[in-house]
Amino acid sequence: MSRLVVVSNRVAVPTDGPAQAGGLAVALREALQENGGIWFGWSGKTSPKPQDEPTMTEVEPVTYATLDLSRRDHQEYYNGFANRTLWPLFHYRLDLADFNRQDYAGYLRVNTHFAERLRPLIREDDDLWVHDYHLIPFASELRRLGVENRIGFFLHTPFPTMEVLLALPSHDRLARSLCAYDVVGFQTVNDLRAFHEYIVHEAGGEILGDNMVRAFGRTLKAEVYPIGIEVETMQRTSAHAMQEPAVRRLVKHMGERNLVIGVDRLDYSKGIPERFRSFERFLEKFPAHQGKVSLMQIAPVSRGEVPEYKNIREELEALAGHINGVYGELDWMPIRYLNKGYPRETLTGFYRTCRVGLVTPLRDGMNLVAKEYVASQNPHEPGVLVLSRFAGAARELDAALQVNPYDQDNVAEALNRAITMPLEERRERWESMMAKVHDSSLDKWRERFLSVLRSVPPGGFGNA
Ligand SMILES: O=P(O)(O)OC[C@H]1O[C@H](O[C@H]2O[C@H](CO)[C@@H](O)[C@H](O)[C@H]2O)[C@H](O)[C@@H](O)[C@@H]1O
Ligand SMILES: O=c1ccn([C@@H]2O[C@H](COP(=O)(O)OP(=O)(O)O)[C@@H](O)[C@H]2O)c(=O)[nH]1
């Protein structure tokens, strides 16, 4: 079988210690460990100058090839265009998007530099799989360097509707470079529909049969591949994690009370301030739960140099303080807000302990936490998932209590329903969600994408 070369901005090199929170790193680490191959991308570090030769780390069966970014590249490419322009735009936050030509130039520069550094490592029969919005121009850069291998791309975030994408000054070049891939994967049918809309109505392209698209002089396949988790591992881990000291402490401290859990990178797309306000509304509307139900929010800091991420941190501290001040008692606090990350193994024990998983992003590509919460439940006494309709996971997890995260009354009512839900209904909903989580496991996601990529004829689907 041909060798796999994975390219992503975030690379989780095992010798660098525990991986950062974030679904992409978690998913790719597990995918590559099965297949072996090269994982190429940013080292997560900065240095005064861009690194020319990748640092190679061998941890069988994977070779990690990573590059430090110069401070300027880190600022313009990662903090700038990737996380202050594309991220808010792709999450429908035009109000937060910053359109800055210098950052855009930095984004293109890093994509060119990365492609040039990877080029000598590529063998003729390698298959390349590139990930996420940081690296959209990567394939067109490789093509310019003469690479004719099969190249696939998976977008982990939502793909915005055409009207939103048109606000990006460089939308045309970005869409054109997306079409330099042979296979483009999206999380949900909504994202694929939005891509089609752009291709047909803005790029003058066509949608052909069998999920093929013709645009910008190329033919490619564009499909939906919802990402998943390692279901069995998660189930096993969650049962064992109940013995972990942190989980035992939580269980002991909780006593007879119920806990609602939220786990998210500290990101405005996750809707955490709206969630806190909804929890306050829940306490207001259903006072019988005061003193008996708390929200535990785990929110490790993410992209902390980007101003919008600093702002949300301040907003949350103030909100948690306000709600605890108004409703808290000597022996009960409504919100436990933890600004730190936990290993995923410990999280599975937390998920299993908490009666409700509250996952209310304003917009999310998939949201693996929703699937992890489901997989970690005790089958005899499962908790209830309250899930935003704007998370990619809502497409599959239709047996969750689905909510509109902008509507505080709606979330408050769903919380009350979740806390008071009879065991039989909890089990029925959980079984239905588990079947879906199994259907889109991480293995299946990877195998489906790679089998389609490997079926691309040599030289691609042809130019139009
Ligand atoms: O690398 P960071 O800047 O620290 O951010 C972490 C990752 O966040 C985003 O994750 C997305 O991928 C998940 C798995 O497919 C998906 O469930 C989630 O909805 C997405 O937001 C980002 O897209 C990744 O590139 C980052 O590494
Ligand atoms: O303290 C934490 C918080 C999150 N995560 C993991 O980070 C991932 C988050 O992925 P998700 O798709 O929910 O969102 P993203 O952060 O990628 O946008 C999940 O696997 C979580 O278990 C973790 O390991 N520790």
C-alpha cells in the first residue's frame, strides 16, 4: 500500500509531552498510529528565523517532520490570517473577522515555505492528506513544485455559505486553491452544500454526478466524511477512569447533587458565555434546582495571543463571578469554572460522572466532545446530551436534546428536561446515539477518506 503523508498545522509529536486539547490533533494521532507514515507541520514553537530543515522524530510507525515558525510568521499566518480572518469567517462571525493584507501575505508565505520543505520528502507513490483552513493553498503550492501525487484535503471547521465567504477579499484565490486537491472532505452536508453554492453561483463551475465537481479548470471529488472518535477505547477508558483520584474527588464532593459538564477550548465559537447565561436562566426559571445542580465548565486557554480570545476570557471570569455571587451558598456554587485542561482519560471519568453533557457551540465543525460524552456513559445509567443544533455532531446525534444556543429559555428548559428525564428515556436516547457514534467512528472516517483518495486515477480526475 502507498505511504501516507499527513500535513496539518498542529502536529502532536509524542516526545513533546501530552497533546494540546483539540479534536484534530487527537484524531490524526490515532489515525497515523494505525497506518504509519509521515506527519508534517508546525512544531508548535517559534524561533527568530523560519526553520529550513524539518526536525525529524521517529516514533514507530510514524516519522514526525516539524518546522518552527518565525515569530513574524506565527503572528501573521497563525494568529493573524488563520485565526483572526478564516476562523471567525468560517464560524459565521463576520463581526470578529479582521481582513489584513499583511496577514494574508504571511499565510501564503508559510504555505509556500511548508510546501517547499515537504517537497524533498515526498516519494512518487505517496498519498498526501492535508488538513484544515491553515493550509488551503498547500496543494496548489505543491502542484507548482511539480507534485502530481494524489492529494486530499479535509476541512475540520464549517464551510460558510457563499454570502459570508464573499466578504473575504481573497475568496476567489482560496476557492481556486481548494480545487487543486483531488478529494475535498467536509464534516456535514451543510458544508458541502455551501461549497457547491459557491462553485455554481460564484465560480461558474458545475456539480457532476458521483460527488464530482468541475471548477477552475479542474475536476475533483467533494464529499461529506463526518469525523468520529475511538468508541471502544473511550468506553473502556471511562469505566477505568472512575478510579482516578481526580474523578473520585469529584464524585465524593458531588454527593447527592447533579453535575452538568461543559468541556471546550476557550473559544468564542463554543458559546460559553451564552451557556453561562442559559444556566443562570435555568436556575431562575426552575428554582427547585438551586443548591442541587452545578455546571462544571472545563475551558483550557486556546490561541491566547489573539485579542478576541483574551476578551472572552475576561468576559467569562466576570460572568462566572456574577452568577456565583448572586446564587451561590456557603456549601454550593452554581458554576465551577476551570481554566485548565485535563488529560482525555480523566475527562472520560468526568463525563461518566456528570448527569448532563452541555455542548452548545454557536457554530462548530463537528465537536468531538459531544461524541466522547455519549461514548463514556454507563450503559445502565446514561446521562443526557444537550446539544446545539449548530454543531456538526447534531446531524448524527439527533437523539440528543437539541437546542438553539442563542435562545436562553430553550437551553434552560432542555436542562430541566435532561435533569428530570426518566431512566428509560435516557437509555433509549443513549442507545440511538451510540449507534450513530459507532457508525462514524474515527476508523471509519479515516478508512472512507483514504479509500476514496486511493481510488483517484494517476494524474487525478483530469482537467476540464
Ligand atoms: O490547533 P489549535 O489552534 O490549538 O486549535 C485546536 C483545533 O481546533 C479546531 O478543531 C476542529 O477539529 C475538530 C476535529 O475535526 C472538530 O470536531 C472541531 O469542530 C473543529 O473546530 C481546528 O479546526 C483545528 O485545526 C485545531 O487544531
Ligand atoms: O481539557 C481538555 C479539553 C479538551 N480535550 C480534548 O480536545 C478535543 C476537543 O475537540 P472538539 O472537536 O470538541 O473541539 P476543538 O477543540 O477541536 O474545536 C476532544 O477530544 C477533547 O477530549 C482534552 O483532551 N482536554
